[in-house]
Amino acid sequence: VMDMFMPNMDGLAATRALRDEPALRRIPVIAQTAQPSVVSGARELFDAVLAKPCSPDILIRTICDVLGR
């Protein structure tokens, strides 16, 4: 679960770095952000996008869905 606003490197840059590494590019990444528009142009990077606040039930269901693919 990737937060979009972090110090040093934002979630978009961190996810792009994962996707650029052959050994890491298949790791599922779920974006979680209070500002979904931040990922609107980069949704293909993520396996799912959740808006904050997000209930624990939705988070768990989304993780299970992504891992079940």
C-alpha cells in the first residue's frame, strides 16, 4: 500500500522505481491518497487506487482482490 505524499520521494516516483526494476515490477501496488487526482494520469502504474479515508474492510477487500489476481 503506497501513500502518495511522503518525504524524500512521493508515491508516484517510488512506484515508478519499483516498476523499472525487473525483479520488483510484479509487486502489487495499491495507491492510497486523500487526493485521487494525483494518480489520475498514472493509474496504469497501480493495481488499485483507494481514496482516504478508507475503511479497514475496503482496504482488506482490495488487498485480497489484488493478491488474488
